[in-house]
Amino acid sequence: MRLTISLRFSHFFVLLLSATLSNGNDSELLTSVIDLVEFDYTDNCADRASATWDALIGSPKGFQTKLERDKEYKTFVKQNLEDLKTITRHSWTQTDDLLKRKVHLLLQPGDVLLDSDQWIRLVTFADKAQNKVRFATNYDCGSRTCALREFHNSFAKKQYKAVLKKMKQSWESNLPDINEYVEQILPILGNASKDYKTVEEYWDSLVEYEGAIQKARELWEGVKPLYVKLHKYVALSLLGDKGVGGNLPVHLLRSLNGDDWSNVIDSLLPKHPAVYRKVTANLQIKNLGGENAFKAAANLIKELNLGEIKPEIWQISVFNSSCPPVLVDYCKPNKMKVVTCKDVSIGNYLDAHETAMKIAFKQLTASYSNNTFILREAPRYSAIYEAIPGFLSLLALSPHALARNDLFNIELFNRNSNHHRMVLQLILALRDLAKLNFYLAADEWRLKVLTGNTPSSKTAASWSEFRRNFSQLETLDTDLLGDSYVQFNKPFIGKFMGLILKYQIYHSFAEELESDDSDLIKHIAEHSNRLSDVMSQGFSIKWPELVRDLLFKKQNGLEYTGLIDYYRLLEKYLDDQFDPVINNGISYK
Ligand SMILES: *[C@@H]1O[C@H](CO)[C@@H](O)[C@H](O)[C@H]1NC(C)=O
Ligand SMILES: *[C@@H]1O[C@H](CO)[C@@H](O)[C@H](O)[C@H]1NC(C)=O
Ligand SMILES: *[C@@H]1O[C@H](CO)[C@@H](O)[C@H](O)[C@H]1NC(C)=O
């Protein structure tokens, strides 16, 4: 009920203020109105977060309440929009830039502008889909049925093709219906973007980057040769010569939709994989999963001078659920919680670092009082908000960070540093190159379906075909429906660009080191203001305008070269595997 009361309360004031504004130009009054509207938004966000939390941890009625809150959100936004429009009609021209920015973000909230029935259809579909995957207990764990957490663990380790396939099928059976998605959900995007020429243009506007998808295509062309080499190597290792150049079935990669290949790393390791073995073993010995992984991440963040995460956040978080971590943000500065699993793996360790950095990012943004609600929580897809947390996961596997956590000795590392670095690059490439490809594939496929070049009778079966051509992966038509961005019709483009950008950030610091063996962590800590200055801006400026500062003026925009440079040792290794001279005229390794 609180929701309705506060809503009416501010609505009343808006009307009152609006009446006094009839001859316009008073930006102080406009500021007061925005303040009231943001106050309402903050309250609403806390209510929705609390319902989201209850649904995530499976509280009784949690799911129902979340669904109701998500549906009501439309009404809430509509009311506020009407108020804002009433007021901005008067005093729009005279306002300062920051105020203009706030009004713009508030007036352009994205998909929630849809008609009520379409909005309700969208959130119902997505909420239901998520809840089903999360709480189903009919997953196939090989010899018996299990819940999601156990399913993930089991699927990551199984060896036999047939078992993996059967297990994946049990997951598929919990996904929503592809026909419903293609006929009822995806086309809603056409209506959400009705103020734009195309859906692509609409997505570009949400990511605040003109020609974003086009830029992503260009960036991908630069990354693709490396992706192809990695793909060839994986195929060779898993299937032998006959696999090279063919399509890889994603279940053989022990992946549900092909967006992460790291579960097969054991089959891909080069000779002398000491760094991988040691790090994996030490993570287990030190039990660096769940809360411990998050605490290790918080230590690294502190060491980098990027802020302190209060330990209370871990106390109220839940670490006995399933991975990957979900961050719930109550939009009151510093109230956030995580729900995740306690299982130990390199992937979970890296995810914990990314999520912890998102917390530190939000804390830092919120610590500047100018960053009111909409400048912290704008409905936009910022690549910087993806890149800086992603950068932290790169650092988590850097030699000096590994040494700080006693995961791998630095002297040992430096004795054969190029080889160890190459192994670490392999670990990261299996995550990041697979993700980069998946993100662009999913966006491109959805755009393609929406522009109607595919006959509708074939649409439902077209994802697997698209994925074969674009990614050389053998998937099912439904398996992208397990992703929440797909369920909610959200673009991946911000995540794609964030992945590219994080390697540029890495490069901008790494190239300043005296030698490759110098302590990168210490160097970043000494120049951490380059990162915190950008984070402190929140959404007050469009993220592309901050890239230059973020990269210390070394580059002005997105370039794939940072990524390629990061992986140069891995690329050399991959080339060698297919070099007939090195391999004595015998093909392959
Ligand atoms: C798009 O909007 C129009 C008009 O409101 C409606 O008739 C149509 O069903 C909507 N499309 C979808 C996919 O909901
Ligand atoms: C998980 O931990 C919470 C306390 O943090 C506890 O209330 C709950 O019962 C636990 N759930 C499971 C499945 O162990
Ligand atoms: C807040 O904004 C005002 C003017 O817009 C500016 O003068 C001030 O420096 C800003 N404060 C911070 C902490 O950024």
C-alpha cells in the first residue's frame, strides 16, 4: 500500500507545482519535481528488489509477489511520466545540462513504455521462465534427478557424450516454449521500438552508442580469426582431426548454450599446465567458493583502492543457492545482496570478482550526492558498467593477484612466465571469446527474425541454423531461451562492448609497466583514480564519452586490438598446433 500512497502524494505536489509554473522557466521548481519523482522511484525499486529477493531464494509467495510488482511497475512508470510531461512542458528550455539529462532518462525508460497488456505478457513470460529453471527439481544428474545447483556441478564433470546429451535435454525441458517466444514475445520489441526506425536503432539508443550493432560487427571481424583458431583447437582436442572445421555440439563443450567453454579445459591443457593445476587445487584447499570468493574479491578491490565493501553485505547474502551470482540492488545507497552458490571453481571465482566489483561500482557511484536515483539506475546498457567488473576478473587471474592469495608462487611464475601466462589466457579465452560470440549471435539473430527475412514457419527453427553459420556450434533451437536477457528482450550489445573495453583498460595499464613481471596490481592501485573518476560519473554522461578518460587518453573509442594483444601468447600457441613445420609434417598436435 505504501506504493500507492507515496505515488499519490508526489502526484499531488507535481500538480501543485505545475500550477505555479504557468509562466515557466523556474528550474528550481523543476528540480523539486524531479526530486519527488526520483524519491518515488527509489521507494518502488526497494519494493521490487525485496520481492525479487524473495523470489530468488524461493520464499513462499515470493514468485507471485515479484510477478505482481513487475506488472505494477508499468502503472507506476506511466503515472510518473504523466507528471513529468505536465511539468516539463513549462520549463524545458532553460534547464542546466544535468537536469536535462535526468529528464531525458526519466522520459525514455525503454520497454516499460509498452502498452500494459504487452508489458504484462513480457514480464510474465520472463519471470515464469526464470522461476522454472531455478526451482525445477527434475534435472537429470546422470543416475538420478536433481536441482539446478547440483545439475550445474554434475554437467560440468560428466564425460560421456550420451549422458551429457540426456542431461542437457532435461534442462531443455524446463525452458519456455520456442513458438510462444517467437510469436508472442520477441515481436513485442517491434512495438517497444515504435518511436525508432528499426529495432536496431532502438537498441543503439538504449546502449547510448550510435551505430552500436554496426560497430560490434566490425569489432567482431577483428576478433573472429582468434575465435576460429580457438574453435579449431578445441575441435581437434575433443574430436581429433576429423572434428577440425566442423560444428561443435555444445553439450560436448559441457555448455548449455555454448556461451562458456571452460568446462572442457582439462582436455585442452598444453604440456606443463602447472599454473592451472595449482590454482585449481589451491582454490579447493582454501575453499575459495561462495562467501570466501567474494571476500577475496573484496580484498583485491580494496588493494586496488577501488573501495571497501562492508562485510554486512556478505552477512545478508545467500551462498547456498545456485550459480551464477545474482546481485539484487535496493537502490538505496549501499543496500545490495547477492544470491549464489558455494561451489569452488575458477569460473565461480571469476564470477565472484565481477559481481563484487559491480557492488563496489554502485557504492562508488552512490557516494557522490549528485548521482541521484536516475543517474545510478538509468535503464541503459553501459559498457563501462560491464567492463570495469570484467577487468577485475582479468586481474584476479594475474600473476601478482594469484600470488597475493597464495594460489601460485610468483617466483615460480616468473621462471617460465610466458608459458604460465599462455595457460591463464586459455582459461579466460574459453569464457570470453565464447561469450563475445554468443552475445553478438543472439542480438543478430533476434534482429534478423524481427526484420522478417525469415518466413515465420521457419523462424522457430532458425536459431540453430544461425548458430551453425555464425559460431560453428551445434545447438538446439530453444537453448538461448535459458538466458534472462533473451527472456526479457534485452540487447546484449552493452555486454559485448564491455568485454571488448575491459581488454583495452587492461592494456592501458599493462603497457605502462616497466617489465612484464612488475606488479600490475600495485601500479593500478597507484592510478586507481582513472577508474574511480569514471565510476563516479554514474549515468550523468553517456558512457562512450567517458572512454577516452578511462583509457587515459590512449584510445578514444572501442578497438579490438586490446583483446588481441592480451591473447598474443595464446594465439602463438594455437598457431603452432596447426603449423606443419613445427609438427614435423605430421598434421596437428
Ligand atoms: C503491437 O501493438 C499493436 C497496437 O497496440 C497491437 O495490436 C499488437 O498486437 C502489438 N504487437 C504485439 C506483438 O504485441
Ligand atoms: C540456505 O541458508 C539459509 C541461511 O542463509 C537457510 O535459511 C536456508 O535454509 C538454506 N537453504 C538450503 C537449501 O540449505
Ligand atoms: C555537483 O554538481 C554541481 C553543479 O552541477 C557541481 O558544482 C558540484 O561540483 C558537483 N558535486 C560533485 C560532488 O560532483
